[in-house]
Amino acid sequence: MTTSVPVPALDRDLIARLRFDVIASRWTIDTLSALLSADTLAALMRDSRLPALVELAGVADPAATLTRFFILGQPERASALAGALPTLGAQGLETLGLAAVIDEAEAASGLVMPRACAKPTSTSAPTRERAEAGEDGEASSREAPTLPTMRDPDEEAPESEVEHDPWMRALFDLRPHAAALPGGDHDWWVTSDLGEAQTGRPLADDHVLGIGGATLTLLEMTVRDRVDSALDLGCGCGIQALYLATHADRVVATDLSARACALTQFNAALNETVIDVREGSLFEPVAGEAFDLIVSNPPFVITPDSVRGTAGLLEYRDGGMDRDNLIRAVLREAPAYLAPGGTLQMLANWEIPASRNPDTQWSRRVDAWLEGLPVDAWVVQRDVLDPARYVDMWIRDSGGQLMARADYDRAFTSWLVDFRRAGTGAIGMGFVALRRLDEAEAASGGVRAYDLSLDGHAPRGRDVAWALASLRAPQLWDTALTRASDVREERHYVPGSPDPELLILHQGGGLGRSVPVSSAVSAVVGASDGELTVGQIASAVAMLTSVEVEDVRAEVEAPLRDLIRWGFLTY
């Protein structure tokens, strides 16, 4: 493992200067979308930086300079950085600990594309067309050649240009982030540790991850109702806490990693956001407190001690507990830190024994963790991997492509042997949403629902809120349901047959699911216009099909509850 650089300085004056400059430089997601093509932006999300380096070659706009330096990991001259950040300056960047001066040799080894000596352009939002042709067309980029000058041999040689304008390299990843939330849109800038794609080196043990795919999933599915208090458990770089601060009056962010806490504090200051950051394990820093909303993207990767001993413990993904017990610990402890009606939303991995079907029996382990807790729960397994694929994915995630072949082979086999010894047949990956019951609700026990691989759209906050609320739906037969306006039905017939062989309900919005249903369920959904109760509709279906009412009810009850949870039907 590599050694981390010191955390950025929490110098609020210099941080304010940095904020002023990135705003003035219009270094935003909108500007990046103008600078880079859609394919190149998609490549960046996959940590592929070379297409962006090609498109930004020779572009001297401040936003392009900052993108090359902080996101793409390319050296820049101090003068270019001072031009992009005139209030802070290159010296301010160095004082904050975000950048360091390097020599010509290191700069030469780090440069991927040749650097043109172009003059800075206007700070207005650039476009790829302007970047390729110049502000006034192709001719504007040409400069008249200069004649060589003669120097008196007795004169003192001028100081090296390098001393006045050294090369610098970024010590952290800093990039813009756009948040579209119910309360309005936000432009933020988020600092995290540089990844192996930028440094070419394996990650340090205390590496603090930036905004990845899992982070974005949790951000999208978090309920954004206004609350008094919210907790980001395992805050990392602090992006979840920044979102929480837009709709919570008080936000606490905790992490076992001192480095993560420092970066969260820095990002809070950079984005002028008040976050109470506390260092400690899981709920220890908030003992005795209760929150209306808790979100967590915890270090859930199931890592054996044998791998930790040789490769080290990556704090951002490995909580140090045995097997999947970190997830169990969070779920078992969370209700004590939730106010009545409060919600926990978290991403998770769990082991599935080899003796169980990973598609139909995956939920038993999670269900045992939730047994007896005063909560309603919605648990979704969005994917399942066999142990070999799981091991390969996480080794590559931490720079496996940079490992020597022998080291990769040892780590892989050691990890796989551990899963075999534990009897693990598969690993489920998904999310858990809990709602803390009040005293009256808890007396009757919690309600739990498990869904496998939600096809269609990833759940959004409102989908999660509805799913949890639907677990407390009124008594089904006395309830008048209303079919969502975007629900459509697809019918498949055997040629010449008057009756459909297959019925599929499609949902245009919401979760965007497609669900096969029976003819009885289809009839109930079709008649659910908010006027008749489900019991009345079921009786009518029984009469029309010459089937006993109780048989119709038995056939439609479970599917209707699923359709309610998924938003096909409302009440």
C-alpha cells in the first residue's frame, strides 16, 4: 500500500478564496458538459481519463486547467494555476495542501499529452468548438515567430524560468458536483483522495473515496423530506452529509477514519455548509442521540483476515469485522438511534449459504438480523454474485490491475478459500430501508418485505418512502385502490385463442417495472379506479368467472400487496 499525503489544511480564509475562484472560473458540471463530449464524460465515470486528456489538449480555459490538474491528474505550471485561481494563487494551493511543486523530471513523466503554451481564454463557459478552433477561429492560435536575442557574455545569466514558474501536481481529487434537489439546485466542489487511475499506484489503507456509483445510488434513493436531524454514518468524503444539510436542520457525520472526517470538514467549509463531524466507530460518537433520518454507505465488503494481513485493510470498504457482521451490527443498533417514525437507508452486502437458493432464499439471513426489532423494513437484493466474481470485482476495485501476478493470485485464492470454508455460495448486494415504529405500532410487531432484483428504474427517495408507508396499508378488502395513470397492460395470445396466455403490467414511471400477473389480478387492477373496494371487485370477478370468492382473494392478495408497494396501485 502507498502512504497518504497529509490532509488539507482547514484554513477557512484560504478555503474561501478557493471557493471564490472556482465559482469565478465557472468550473461546474455544466461547464464540463460543454468542454467534454458525452462519451468522454461517461468514460470519466468509469475512471478512464485518456479521452478527456485528448479533448482538453491545448485548451487554456481556467475550467479546463482545473479539470486536467485535479480530475485527470496532469501536472500544470504554477502560472496556469494562478490564472485559474487568481485569488488563491499557486502558493495558496500549496499552503492548503492541495498541490505540491515538482521538478521537471517528474512533470515530464506525468504528462500524457504535449502541453501548448496558449494564453488563458475568457472565463465564460467554453465549448468544444471554441476549444478546437480558438475564440476567433484557427488563425487566432498562431503567434508571430520571435527572433533570437544576443546576450553579453559578461552579463549574469537570467534566472531559470523554472524557478519562477515551476510545475505542480495535485495531491487530492477536487471536482464539481451538481445536485438537483426538491429545495433547489446546488453546485458543489468535493475533495477526495486521488485514485489509482490518476496516480498509477495502489490505494493507501486510509484512502477516502470520492463520488462513485454506489454513492450516487444512495443519494438518489434517500428520502428528501424536511427533518429536524440527520446522521451520515460512515461519511467518507462527506457528500451524503452535504445532501442531508439541504433538508435537515442538524446534520452529524461520523467515520472511524480520521482522514475521512478531515476531508468531510474541508468539503463542508468549501461549500459553506454546517456539518457536525465526529470521529468514531459506527454509533459510538452519537451515543444517547436520536435522528429522524440516518443514511449509510458503510464499509461492507466481506474481507477475510488472511487478505487483510497481506494486502492491508482498506478503510473505505472494509469495516474490520468478521464476515458480514458489520451490516448486522448496523441494523441491530440503528433503531436505538432513530426517533419514532425515523428512517434508516443503507447499502449492504450479505452472505448466502451454499445450501440456499440465492434467488428465492436469500432473505433468510437478513430477516434473522431484523427479527424482534421495532421497525418496518424494505430490503432489496439488486444483484447477486458467486464468490469468484465477488473476489475479482473487489480486488480490481482496489487497484488489482497494478498488482504483480503472484500477489493477485495469492489474494484471490486466499479470499476464495475463506468463502468456501464459511460455506458461502453467493453474496447478495442491495439496500435496506427501515422505519422506526412508535410504541403503538411496535406492539403489533414490524412488517418486512423482500424484493429480488428490481428491474426498471433504481428507486428514488419518494419510491422508498411509499414502499415503507405501504407496509402499513389499510386492511386490503375494505380499501378502494387507484391504478396509477402510467400503468399499461400487455397481452400475449396463442394464435386463434380468445384468451390471453400471458398478461404483463408495465409501469411507465415510478420503479418502471414489468410484472406478469394472472387474469384475476389484471381484472382487479383494471377495475381499481378509487370507487369500489378490493373486496367488492374480488366478488365481482368471482361471479363473472364462476370461482369462489375466497379462491379469488387467495389468488390476488399477495400480488396486490406487491403492486401497491411498487407503486402500480395507491390508496
